[in-house]
Amino acid sequence: MANQIQELTLEEVMGDRFGRYSKYIIQERALPDVRDGLKPVQRR
């Protein structure tokens, strides 16, 4: 168990997580779908 604990700075963790989150937002929410041209929020 002790060998799985990683020592990371807050800047490293937040930078990585924000990068993943922003990529998800752009791919899944911000870009229109090629099938109908609508964003997910417009499809509701």
C-alpha cells in the first residue's frame, strides 16, 4: 500500500486534472455533434 502513495505538489495535480477536465468539456459539451450540428445543451 505504501508504494502506491505518490508525493505530488498541488500545482502538478491541479494542472493535470484541469487539463483533463478542459479537454472533456471541449470534446463533450462545447463542440457540436456532427450528426445534427447541435450541442448537447441545445438537444434537451
